[in-house]
Amino acid sequence: MRPTVLCFSGLDPSGGAGLQADIESIGQSGAHAAIACTALTIQNSQQVFGFEATSKELLLAQANAVVVDLPIKCVKSGMLGTTENIAALAQFLREHPDYQYVLDPVLVANSGGSLGDQATLVKAFVELIPLATVITPNTVELRALTGLDNIEDATQKLFDMGAQAILVKGGHEATPDHIHNQLFIKGELVAESTCPRLEGEYHGSGCSLASYIAGRLALGDDLKIAVQHAEVWLFDVLKQAEMPAPNGQKIPKRFKVEV
Ligand code: PLP
């Protein structure tokens, strides 16, 4: 049985983000994806219309059911929806200290729609931050989590809060022709990458990157190598992304389909 990543993530009916992004990305990384579903969202590639979060009891029951029969090596979380679900995940992680954990601190959809009450989610994330092998915020999430504008100050604040490693994704910065990512481990900048900025907006790019990293960690890569693999893979997947509707965001094509 392939090493397994257990994802705590929400269903996005468009198939671009959320648990479908996780399943496809982890499958492509070579690992197996299992899902504890945190919420059912109502959205397409253009807009979020609402969501209903899973109760913490149902969430933990899903996770505990697979713990006993799958070789889980890593946990990955995306949309968690409620502070109760965040606390439940923290409890689950404390019960399984041998699992690696990729925390993608999802606060809003790329289309701008709400995936939970941002102020309360930010406060609750404090409990998850020290439990994560790596946190993967974009710069909007980094600023929201810390209340600080400067990237170095904000990453330092997350380290002060107990973070072990942080991948800061630069896709939301005003760099018109490129995207710059930075990986910090224990307060030190250990890797940087720059890729050309592709045209358009993408639905599920963050989920895909975090999940692929989780898959590679589950397979035994060290963090720096896992991030490198994931960035190269994601760039390819975004290059072949498809536009579902004129006003939509592009949906990453995570499978190489030869026709
Ligand atoms: N999880 C769910 C269920 C979502 O709907 C979204 C965005 O729409 C995300 C996570 C985050 O998506 P992205 O990878 O675009 O940041």
C-alpha cells in the first residue's frame, strides 16, 4: 500500500480546489489520498455561494475510521470551515505525533468568497501552527495570520508562535512578470524559487501545491526537496489549466492526458 496523506478538506463542486485538488495532486505525487471532509461548499470557478461545515464529531469519526487501516504518513489541511473543526484537528494531531502535517491556512477562496469567518479562523489557527511540519500561506494569508505587512516580520512572528517551517507563496504580490516563493525553516531562509507569472487566475493552485508537498513528504522526501518537486509539477499543471467559463478562474489540469 502506498504511503497515505489524510486530508482535512472541503468539497468544491467545480473540481478545481478542495478535496478533489488534494486527491488528484497526491495521486500525481505517487502517494495515496484519504479524505476527512470538513465542509460541503456551493461554488463554481467564479463565485462562492455558501457552505455547510461538517460537525467536529463527524469529522473526527471519518479520520479515526481510516487511521486504523491506512498507512498514514502525513496529514494535510485546507478549508476547515469552523473553529470547532480546527480544534478537532489539533486534538487529532496531538494524538498522532508521528504524522507529518502540511497546514495550508485557507481563509478565503481565490475568487474572493468566504470559506469561514476570517477573524475567528485566524485566532483558532494559533493552535495548529506549532503542530505543522510546514505552513504554506500566500502573502495575503501570512499578513492575515500575523497582522503584519512586512514578509520578514510576519514570518518571524509565525516562528515566535511555534512554526517549524513556512513556505511563503508570492502569487498575490505585485510582481507582474514573475512569482517568487520563499521557504523558511526554523527562522532561516533555506530556498527561494522564481517562475514566470502565467496569465489569468487559477482555482485550486494553493491546494494543489500543498497537497503535492504532503504526498512527497509521505513518500520520504525531505521538505526542501518536496517543495522543489511540487513547484516544478505545479507550474506544468497550471500551464495546461483550462478555462471553464469566460468569467471563471482556470482549473488546473492535474493529469497528463495523451489524446
Ligand atoms: N478548499 C476549498 C473547499 C475551496 O473551495 C478553496 C477555494 O475555493 C480552497 C480550499 C482554496 O483554494 P486555492 O487553492 O485556490 O487557494
